[in-house]
Amino acid sequence: MRNPNGYGSVIYLGKGRRKPYAVRVTNGYKEVNGRFRQQYKYLAYFEKSKDANMYLANYNSGQPVKEHVSLLKEPTFKEVYESWLDYKKSRKKPPSASTERNYKIAYNRYAEIHNKKIKNIQVDDIQKVADSLVDKSVSSVTMAKTVVSQMYEYAIKRRYVETNIVNLCDWDYTDSAEQAHIPFSDDEIQTLWEQKDLLYVDIILIMIYTGLRMSEFLEIENENIHFDEQYVICGKKTAAGTDRIVPIHSAILPFFKRYYKKSNKYLFPNTKGRVYYYTLFKNTIWNRLMTDLQMEHTPHDTRHTFATLADRYHMDDLCIKLIMGHSVSDLTKGTYTHKLPSELLADLQKIEIPKL
């Protein structure tokens, strides 16, 4: 059906363009060789025809439509934060110095997306940060969520984005009761080894004998696994914990190989090949395992179990800190923290496995 005069139109610009559908309206006439020809003003460009037509319909009905802005001019996450903070400080009741410091701490948790255009940030980007905070207190998680949520509300008002995707994420935290972590008992560890072929029980054993946080395990990339030397490069949360060498005990090496698939990016990906959300893993896999095994533990209990075993079998204190990603406060040791993977592995092998 032909559009009415003055309505405007959607035209296809041809292949080879990321957004081939253009919305244009008449913008006067110009005489060319004795004839008057229409001049057009191009309003926006879209990937899909239906989105272009919807834009044109809203434009003609008087509904507000987002002004087309070049991607180069779209603000980054960092720029929105700085602009939002300036706005907050300009209000009648600006944030105190301590509050501003808390804002900065929360903002720094999103370091991976600081330079990303806010328009291009996805729910997965925010959820990844949320999952990294599950071991934090409710106040820390609330601050991390509140800051970015207010940033998005600020961005919505200025038409940088249309949706506050922070509200689409799951936010978990560790309350005071959960903070009293209980290591797996010897009997429970024995049970885990006896049930090692039960689906996903081997993941519990991997975490117990590596000291990895659940979120760290879920983010292991296959390219960082070195089977011959028996170690993996992974880690997060602190400067000492990021990109650290974690040896793989010989007893759990088969479990790593069980999940390893060369075509995957991650050792244990979700159904779409991406990072498995901590919350989803805990709710759909971990909690079911605890029910089936008749145990009551949080994922973080595995990390405390590793520390308990490391102490029992007299592992070197420096090796324990390096494997777990703890900072080395001792000045002498702190100046030499480059243990070879083979040294860390040899020390880890002190931990004995229950006899089956």
C-alpha cells in the first residue's frame, strides 16, 4: 500500500550494509534542469524493515522517537558514569565523600565494560558482574546494583538507552548466616569420591582440590588449560587472584578431560556456549546435588575445604596463598611469588585422596 503524501517512506539501500533500511521524509524541492525534484531528509537506519516502518509510524503519529545518533557519538559506560556523578554532585544534596568513594568501588567492579558503548551493553555483561559478587555482603551487592541502576535511569532520560537492563539481572549475596562456611567432612568427601560418576559430582571435587570459587570455575577458558603440565590459568576478584596459576591434582585431571571439548570456549559452558551464570548453576545443579547427596553446603564451602586439607597435609603456606589467590603480606615472600607450575603441583600432590 502506498503511503499518503508527506508521510515519508522506508527504502532499501541494498546489500552490504549493517542497517540497509532507511527512513526518509521530504525536505523541500530543488529545481534541476527545469524540473522540481524532491529533496529528502534521512531520519534513521535499521537492520529490519518492520523496525523502520514502526519508527516512521511513530514519527507521523507524533509519538516521541529516538533521534538517530551516530554510534561514534554514543556515550560509553565510563562517560555515562562520569556524567551521572557530575549530575549527582550538582544537586542540592550531593553525595558525601564516603558515599562517592563507595560509588567508585561499585563502578570499578564493571571495569570490563568501562569503554563499551552503553547502547551495546547486554544483560550478560551486567549479569557477569552480579555473579562475581555472590560471596559479598548484601550492602556490597546493593551498592553495585544501585549505582549502575541509577546510571541507566539517567541514561534513559537522555535517550541513550531504552531499558534499565539492571532489573533483568539476578543479584545474590552472602548473608551473615552463610558467612560461617562449613568445610565438607571426611565422610562427605569419601561419599563424593564414591559417587564421582554421578552427574556433576566431579565438579564439586574439582572445586575442593583446586580451591577455586564457583564463578572462577565457570569462567575457565579451554585455551588456559595446560594438560601436560597439569595447571590452569584462571581467577578473579583480587589483584593477587587474577590470572593465577592453579595446579590440577592428578586425581581430578580426568574430570577436567571429561568436560574439555576443543570446540568450546569454556570448560563448562551453558547451552549457548557462553559462561554459565552462577545463580543458574546454583539453583539448577548445585542445589539438586546437595539434595541427592543429602548434604547441606554452599559452593563456597569447597574453598574452605581446600584450605582445611592444605593445612592438614602441611602444604607450603606460600603455595597455598598463590593457589587460592590470597595476597602475600610477608615482605620477603612477597618479593618472590613466581613459583613454577611444577612446584605448585608438587606441593598440591601432598593432599591424599580417600581410598575407595
